[in-house]
Amino acid sequence: MSITVSASDRRPIYQQVADEIKALIVRGELAEGAALPSVRQLAADLGVNLNTIAVAYRALQEEGLIAIRHGSGAVVTARRTTSTSQKDLRRTLGTVLMQMMLSGMERAEILSAVGAELRGLQKGGRG
């Protein structure tokens, strides 16, 4: 399992970790039932505080993507989140698209950017 975090990223480290794990699930690199590294192991691998990883794991558990079993570790439980409705996701997408348009991006540029992001998620990197 390959996870990277960056101090220059504006997102908090726990969010970067959670987002990286989500991307691994989306790409099928972490299948349902797959065990995640222990909090201690992942914190050591990434050089971050144990609590940072614990917060990331709890956030993923709240979204219904992993189950944390104390003493047994964490496992992937689902490939789909249960916490966000499609209506909410469309509202968020609409907001982002509006911001892209307000920044001066043309329709073709926006569609290209969305396509590149989707390809990046599916292949394992950002477009």
C-alpha cells in the first residue's frame, strides 16, 4: 500500500491519509476485506503522529469505508461511502464547476480537467 503525504499540501495530514486510502479503494488496490496497516505502523512509515492516523481511520470509519476492530486492526468494509448522498455530491460538484467558470475556464477546459481527474483516480495518480 503506497501512501504519501506532503507538508506543502493545504489539507491536514489526516485528510491526506484518508484521501489516499479512498483513492486506493476506488482503484481497487484495497478490496473489501483488505487489512490496513496498524495505526502505529502507518504512522511510523509516514513519519507522523499516531493520533493523526487514528483520526484518519476514524473519519474513514464514519464514512462507512473501513471497520476498526480494536486489537485486530482496520479492514476495508465497502467500496462505497454511505455518509454522503448523491444530491449532496452534485451540489458540491456544482459549486466547484461554478468556481471554475468564474475563474475564467472555458467549458472545454473544465471537461478536460474533470476527465483528467477521473483518469488519475482510476490509474493511480492525479491528472
